[in-house]
Amino acid sequence: MEKDNQLFEKKKIGVYTVFSAREVYETLKIEPINIILCEYHLPKIKTSTFLKKIKTIKPDVELVFLSEGATLSNAIDAMKDGAYDFYEIPVKPRLLATVIEKAIEKQLLFLEKIELEKKVRGMFNFEDIHGRSKPMQYVINLISSIAQKNTNVLITGETGTGKEMVAKSIHYNSPRASKPFIKVNCGAFNEGVLESEIFGHEKGAFTGAIIKRVGRFELADEGTIFLDEIGDMTLSTQIKLLRVLQEKEFERVGGNETIKVNIRVLAATNQDLNKLIEEKKFRQDLYYRLNIVHIEVPPLRDRKDDIPLLVSHFINNFNEEKEYAIKGINKNAMQILLNYTWPGNVRELENAVEAAMALAPGHVIEAKYLPSFLLLSQPQHADFYQIPQHFTLQEAEKEIIRFTLEKTKGNKSKAARLLGIGLRTLQRKVLCA
Ligand SMILES: Nc1ncnc2c1ncn2[C@@H]1O[C@H](COP(=O)(O)OP(=O)(O)OP(=O)(O)O)[C@@H](O)[C@H]1O
Ligand SMILES: [Mg+2]
């Protein structure tokens, strides 16, 4: 295995090993995967379903099936379903490496074609970023004016505002679009692991470093590296990062060989870096290097005009992904979405739409299918009761009666009718209150 890995490394091919279809889907979503090598007879899932699903997640990924004792008709079926190639096990690593290189070449041609088409049309393809509000138009214009330039960009904004989406759209609208976009979540690893993730390590660099590892900076060569949650990086890793930014070279952990890279750096955080600088938790010189251009993604509460557009975008997405048949959302439900302040921003809205779509039995999202936190948080003047969680049933009843009487301007007969109880019952309850 190590020998095979060495061969792949020599050819600068990073390898991820997973053990289930679900892991393949998850990895595809977050890692820069070009090729999947996979056993033809998968347990628990039909090969055609598997192929369809991975093509939905990443249309340009290529799949090579390997199989022991497969028939010619299996191979023909797989190719018809869109597999790139099919090999009988055992297969020589050298042959595999060549197949992989060929598949990557095919992808690059595909990406170059798209790039060319975009240039011919003379426009950027920003359709994935939904937002017609003024603040989002400003962000989109800023992206389009800097994407083609080779500057580093710092993207800030609250959680769930779309920072990663902005980073991707910068990369995919830059001359580096056909080269890798590599993400590192700086908050997800402790210091040692993060350094080996970023810079790679040599065999034997530390206990457990059984084989040499190519780091993400190397994988991102000629492309873009996206340093997410940069505010979580420790000071000692910040110094090493600063050197790469200044000198464009580094060594793998435990190694002497100097590796030169040509990389564009995008960084993101939801923390206040100026405050971290004041607290001496973030280096000012690194901040200046990263913050050549600053993009602040506004919170959703400051661009509520975008909510209807985002909702219909998410409805389309989930209809496709989960095979739902929702046609829209009614006025009441939309008003509730517009009234809410969305502390979790676009991601929270996306989750709310998904939850409502799962519950709605018909073709329309109605208010009652929205998550309960949205219904409870509505302002008093809307058509909803506001009942704090700690209320007892009796207190809640009192609140509902009070609210209804307020609405009927004290008219008890009308209130009783609205509440679905008799006038006498209502009078008794008011007396007891
Ligand atoms: N303008 C937008 N149009 C369409 N989808 C969006 C938009 N903004 C964000 N999203 C969606 O919202 C979700 C959150 O976006 P993203 O991951 O880019 O946010 P983030 O700012 O990086 O969040 P965090 O700080 O939590 O990492 C994603 O599913 C993304 O596709
Ligand atoms: Mg993010």
C-alpha cells in the first residue's frame, strides 16, 4: 500500500480512503476529489444509484470500477451509466496511475472548455450566489472586480452568511478556476495536526507518521487555498503561514526539502480579528498580508429582501435532491420568515425550509409546517400567541384568553367563538383568572 501511495505521491495525486457510499458522498462535498476508484459490487446500494448520486454531487467527477469476477455485461452497464472505466482486479498500480492521469486530463479539458465559454460570453457566472438586495449586489460586484486579480482576500461575516460560497465563487471566476480549490478548516484540528494538514509531513516526523504526507499547500499549487476559521489558528502556526505568504515556500513537518508553491490565499472568519490582534491572539503582520481585499458578507437580517429569492432557490434544490414536489410557500409562512431575525443567517433559513418541506404533506409550505422557534418568536401584533417556554398550561390558557379578548376589543361572545368554547365557560375562566 505504501509503495502504491509513493507512486501516487510522485505524480502529486492525493489519496483518500473511505469505506461506505455515505462517506464517499460526504468526502466529495468537502474534498477536491477528481476520481473515485471503487469496487463494482457495492453492498447495500445499486451501482447505478451510486453513480447517479455522485454525479449529482459533483458532475465532473470520474469513476473507475474495479472488480473481481465481473462479467462483460457488468462493465457495459457501468459504462452506460456514466463510469469512466472498468478494470478486473488485480490491476497494476502503474496502470491505475495512468488511468487516473488520463481521467484528470479529461476533466481539465472540460473545465478549460467552461472557462473558455465564460470568457467568450464575457461574463462571470455568479448565479449560485442568490441576492438582489443592495448589500449583496455590492458583495457580488466586489467579487467580480477582484476575482481575476491575484490578490489575497479576507472574507468576514457572521456564521452561515455565505463566506465559503464567496470564496468558491472567487476561485471559480479566477484564472485559477481549472486548478484546485483546497479548503482547510483551521478550527477543526489541534496545532500539530493542522500544521501537518497544511504543510504535510515526512515519514517518521513524529510518532504515527508512518508514511510521508503531501500537505494542502502542495495540493493547492497553482490553485487557491481557502483557510477557513483563520481566527482559530495558534500564534506559532500563524508565524509559519506568514512565511509561506511572504516567501512562497515552506518545508514539510520534519523535512528539509524546501517546497515552492504558487498559491492564492483566501481566508475567512466569523471572529473580530482586530479584537484578536488587540488581545495578542492574532498577528497584525499576518492580518495585513491576508487582508489585501476585505469582503464583509452582511447578515441576513440586513438584507431581508433576499429571503423570498433564497427560499425559492432552496425549494428548487430540495425538490431536486430529495424528490419533493413543493411548488411554493404561502403568504403567511413567508411573512413569518420575513419577521424573524435569523441569527444563524442563510444556513438557518436553508434548514428551516428543508424542515418545512419535509413536514408539508401537500404542494405548499404553510405556516404550521415551519419550525416552532419561528412561530414562537413572532412579534405580538402578528397573528400568533407568544407564550414563554416556562409557562404552565394554566398560564398559557390565561395568555391565550387575554390575547383573544384584546383582539376582539373586549367582546366576549366573539372571543368565545374564536376560541371554540361557550360564552359561559369563557366568563367563568375570566373570573377565575
Ligand atoms: N447567497 C446565497 N445564495 C444561495 N445559498 C447561499 C447563499 N449564502 C449562503 N448560502 C448557503 O447557506 C449555507 C451556508 O453558507 P456558507 O457555508 O458559505 O456560510 P459560512 O459563512 O461559511 O458559514 P460558517 O461561518 O458557519 O462557516 C450553504 O449551504 C450555502 O450554500
Ligand atoms: Mg464556512
